[in-house]
Amino acid sequence: MIAEIDNISLIDWSRAQFALTAFYHWLFVPLTLGLGIVQAVMETIYYKTGDEFWKKTAQFWMKLFGINFAIGVATGLILEFEFGTNWSNYSWFVGDIFGAPLAIEGVVAFFMEATFIAVMFFGWNKVSKGFHLTSTWLTIAGATISAFWILVANGWMQYPTGMVFNPDTVRNEMGSFWAVAFSPVALNKFLHTVLSGWIIGAMFVAGISSWYLLRKREVKFALASIKVAVAFGLIACFLSIWTGDGSASQVAKQQPMKLAAMEGLYEGGEGVNLVGAGILNPSKKEYNDNEEAFLFKIDVPIPKFLSYLAFGKFNAYVPGIKNIIEGGYTKPDGSIALSAEEKIARGKLAINALANYKTAKADSVLLEHKADSIKNALVLAAETENYTETSEGDTITAIALTGDELFAEKKAAVHAKIADSRQQLKENFAYFGYGYIKEPKELIPPLGLTFYAFRVMVILGGFLLLLFAFATYFSYKNKFETKRWLQWTCLISIFLAIFAGQAGWVVAEVGRQPWAIQDILPTSAAISKLSASSVQLTFFIFLVLFTVLLIAELKILTSAIKKGPQINENKN
Amino acid sequence: MEKSVLKRIISFYVEGFKGMTTGKTLWLIILVKLFIMFAVLKIFFFPSYLGKFDSADKKQNYVSNELIQRAK
Ligand code: HEM
């Protein structure tokens, strides 16, 4: 086994590398999803009104969409490279569960990119208006469907379901495709994530348009774009808070430790308050020391709100970190929660059962192939047992069973071992990953990061809702043009919206540590035995590569923005 | 008839590519990026870890051994 220290830095570097690529990839995706809808709505207005102004407006945003798409395309594949290289045990172990959604995604993405996008960019004067509009909508629908399959794969890692573990191949096989594709976790994740992309796209359009207003350029174009963007953003914000609430209740059901970490909740109870803002106490080192969890904290004014968010009842019991580790409370499904120690014991049983299954399987193959020599060896062994040396001479009491019978007995024993270990594995598979956990405290995710990232996302969510509400009000009252503070706020909020989305991923992914697959496989078992230094090297290669690409994107984007939509505003 | 549809599709793409402005720079970036990703990164830095085993049997043996040993 890899030396412990090296292992830890290997895991950390591999996670850092994955996080870096995911963050980077996530700079492009939400803009594709959100900007795509905004431009499609604008083109729809053009289709309905026939007004060339809207055509030019849609075309300008489409150009920015294209730039973002070109720079971002295929950056997600790097994550797949990393699965195969850095997380090879994981990749093998998940088998077709992960493979199937990703393969569907690949095919959808390819066809979409080769056809509809081409019509969208090249087809303006070549195909009918209706066909062009359809292609624009199908482009964005295709991108959204792609996102769906990726999020199905991610959702399965958070809440593994619909699979059967096959100990022969050591892979999880698809038991029910529908259970995987339409798991409540995947659906919620899809909705919340896509909506967060809509918010970012809307903010982008409103922010860039505000920049024109601040410079007193392209005023008509900017005001018209803002009208579409802010109303869309407002709707997206409402829906995203609604789906975020859905995500929180899924987390409460399937990943209680993540929820506890999001809230800095050590000791749970009934009717728990939701923390509005707070500062964690850095001297709290252990989940069971007597230090306070917070230096400072204010709860959301609605009492017992966490219980309500999590389980829909103000008096529902929400377990804290300590409760989850100690177990013994009643879960929403009525069963009693196991302690971490018990789960670890069950995990060890499962892994042991896999080991026994493997040896028994190997024995049974030997029995098949070497039947004769094994039979002879069994007879010899039985005779040796019955051999007695006396002063009168040596005797062998006749052995009771024939060679064939001895062989059949041995075979039956091996088969019984196969069946038993398989059964034991099946019974304990839900805790398989706990077998790798050495101490219960390893089950606690990085608390600070999870807690603060959650606050950042939710507080920014509230802020963006207010901002879109104000912006919609002033925009539809035709007063946006004079509100410079609002224009500045919209411009700066492009970055805040992007930041909220990244924080969301931190909550979802850091909050489920140590699991690569919830309860089934921790990162320490998922990782390939590479040297930490080689992962460090690729980390820095990516850092450089991504920075260069990002600079290229920003340069091309800003020069396109500076050039502007070039609409002759006096003409219309 | 068939041919003319095909021709029209091809000329649609050809003309489209010819008419691009920012698009040309973007295609260059896409191609350089794909080259770096597949010809450099994938080959030299991201080989499939289990690729060193030449059969599925060996791969699953390796992974199951790892999964069993790491729990110890
Ligand atoms: C304001 C109310 C919000 C609530 C209650 C909320 C709730 C949540 C929860 C519970 C998760 C974790 C889901 C999981 O671990 O499976 C999450 C993830 C996420 N959130 Fe939010 N969120 C809110 C607003 C936002 C906003 C405004 C954005 C971005 C603009 C955003 C973007 C994300 C993203 C990208 C993820 C990761 C993907 C996912 O797990 O769904 N959220 N959110």
C-alpha cells in the first residue's frame, strides 16, 4: 500500500486538480445554458415581430455565446481524462452506470454541435426564419439535455441507486436505468444547476448592457436586452430558490452529514433553527470536545426553519455531526440510525465477503481444472489422517469416503462459501465504503468550506433576487437608464452570480467528502496509485493552460463587447 | 436530387466557414486546444491507468485486489 503520508497528499493533489478543472469548466457551462435561452427569446421576438432590431440584438448575444462556447467546448472532457488516470478504481467500479449517461451525453453533444449550432451561426440568410429559430432553440435544448446526463452521473455519486454490484467483475451494473436517470437527487440537481446557469446568463446580459449604458453607448439595444434579461433572471431566481430548497431536502434525506456540515450543526435535535450568518470557532478541533461550534451566529428569524427545510415539518429531528457519528436516533423512514462504528464494522464485513468470494471463486475454478489431482490429494490427505504407526506395524484404517465423494464434499463446501459470501456482501454493500474508514472523524467533511460556501450561495441568491426585482421594476417603468447605481451593481454582479454557482459546487462536492460515491467508495479507495508529484505536475500544467485559455476568452469577449452590436439606432 | 441536397449541405458549411470573422480565431483556438488535449495531455499525462493490463480479467483482478488490500 502507498505510504500513508504520500497517500494523503496524493488524494489532496488529485482532488485539487479535479476541482481546478471543474471550476474552470463551470465558468463556461452556465453561460452557455443561460445566454442560450436569452438569445433564443430575443430571436423569438424577432420571429414574431419581424423587427430587424431584434435580429441584430439576438445576433450580438449569439456572437458572445459562440465565443464562450468555442473556448469552453471540450474542457469537460478533461474531467473524463482524470477519471481514467487519477480515479481508475472509481472508474472501473462504477462501470456502465457512469458510462451510459456520459455516452448518451457525448452523442447528443456531437449531433447538436455538428448540426443545429451550424445552422444557428451560418444559416441566417440561408434557411427560413422558422427553421433558424427552431435550430436556435434546439441548440440550447441539446446543451441542456447534455447537462442533464452529466448531472445524472453526478447525482448517482451523491445518491447511488438503481445499480447491482457484481462481485465477479467488481463493477456496479445498471439494475434500473430509470431509477438512475430519474432519481430525485438527479432531478433536483439538474433543475437547480440549470437554473443557476440561467441566473448567470441573465446577469451577464444585464451586466454587459449596463456597461453600455454607463458609457452611454448602444442605449436602445442595452435597454431592450435588459428588459428581456432581468425578467428572465427574476423568474430563474425564484425557481432556483425553490429548487435549492428541494436540493436541501434531498441532502437531508440522503446525505445528512453534508447537511450538518452546511449548518455547522454538531448537536442536532427537534425544531432546529437555520443559521443565517456566523463565524465558526477555530478552536473547535473535535466533534466531541466541549468547545462551542460558533464564535458568533445569527439564526434566520423564522424559528425551526432548518427542520422545516429539511423535512417539511417544523418539529422534525435533524441530526448533527455528533449524532450521526454516534447513531441511535430515529431516521425519517422510522429505522434507527447506525453508529459510525457499526457502519465501519459492516463495511469491513462487506469487503471481507468480497475477499472470501474471490478466494472461493478461485478455488472453484481450480476444482474444475484440476479435478483429478485434487481428488488424489484429498484421498492422500484422508489416508494420512487415518494412518497410525504402532509397534506391530503401520495400519491404515480404510477411509470412509471414496475419492469422488471427498471431491463432491469439497466442491459443495466451496460452493457454499461462494453463496454465503455473496449473500453477506449483498447484505452489507450499502456500507461497503465504510470499510476503508479508520476513524469516525474521517467521515466529517471540511466544515468551514462547506459552511461558508453554502452561506455565500444562499446570501448571493437572495441578493440577486432583490437585484433582479429592482432591475425589472425600473426597466419596465423605463427608468433603468438613469439609475447608474443599478447599472454598476448589475455589472459587478456578473462576477457575484458566477461566484454563487462555484460556491454551490463547493457545497455539493466538498460537503460529501470523504466520499467519491456516497457510503460506497471513499476517495482513498477510488484513487489510482500514482506519485503525488506527477499529479502536482499536471495540476500546474492545467493551471497554465487554463489561464492562457481564459485570457484568450476574455480578450476576444471584451473586444467583441467593445465593438458592440453595431446597430444603427437612429434607423429604427 | 440526392446529390444536390448533399451539395447544398456541403456548400452551406463551406460558405459558412468562409464567411466567418471572429469565428476563424475561435476555430484556431479550438484546434490548438484539441491538439494539446488529445495529442499531448491525453497521451503523455493522462494514460488510462488500467490500460497497462491487457484484458478485462486482469483489470478486474487488479481492482478487486486493491479494494480488498486498501481496507486493511
Ligand atoms: C437562495 C437559495 C438557494 C438554496 C436554498 C440553494 C441550495 C442548494 C443546495 C442544498 C445545494 C447542494 C445540493 C447537493 O449537494 O446535492 C446547492 C448546490 C448548488 N447551487 Fe444552490 N441554492 C440556492 C441558490 C443558488 C444560486 C443563486 C446559485 C447560482 C447562481 C446556486 C448554484 C448552485 C450550484 C451550481 C450547485 C451545485 C450543483 C448542485 O448540487 O445542484 N444556488 N444549492
